[in-house]
Amino acid sequence: TAWSFLEHIGHLIDIDRIYMDRITLIRTHEHQPFALFSIDGIHQQGNYQVQYIDTLIATLHATRHNTVQVLRDLTAADIARIGLDSYFGAITLARLIEILANHEDEHYNHMNAIITGNSSAR
């Protein structure tokens, strides 16, 4: 089933939190496996369909602000550190950040398709 606009915003909030945990783990304990999570389980817990868009956008803004602050503070040594992902295997923090950015682009494209009614972009 396709997600609604609100569900995409909620997912981006969840992903920011998950990736912040992963960034912190790589910075503090290199070569450690990332915690597994169920995106469906997190999605159901969020119950985004009944939340106000203003609340979700404010929460996304706050989590994104925190993420940007942490990313700004990364050093060259930090981004070369390695974490263990169950899907990608051993990855650098730089690669993890790239995966996050690409994932977000995908969701922004879906959200734009919802706004414009362009179902071919979904």
C-alpha cells in the first residue's frame, strides 16, 4: 500500500532517529553491528495518519536540526569509521550518510508525487 503524505513525514522522523543512533554508535564503538528494526513496526507505532501535519513538520524540523548539527561536527576521522549493517555489511560513516540522503530523496520524490498527483513518480 502506498503511504500518505503524513506517513512519509513520520517515516523521515523515524529514519532520522535511527540513523542518529547509528552515527553515534559508529563514532563511539567502531565495527559494532547496528540494532535491527522493523520499519513496519515503527510505522504502525507512529500512527501518523491521526497526527496533525503541523506537529509532524515541527518534529521533523527538530530531528533534522539535531541531525545537521551532528553532521557538521563530524571529523574526517569520524566519517572514515566503520559500522556493521545487516544489509550492506561493513560500511563507513560517509557511506551511511550517503544512504540516508538517497533514502530521503526517494521519500521526497514520493511526497512530491502525492502533492502534484503524479502517480508515475511514485
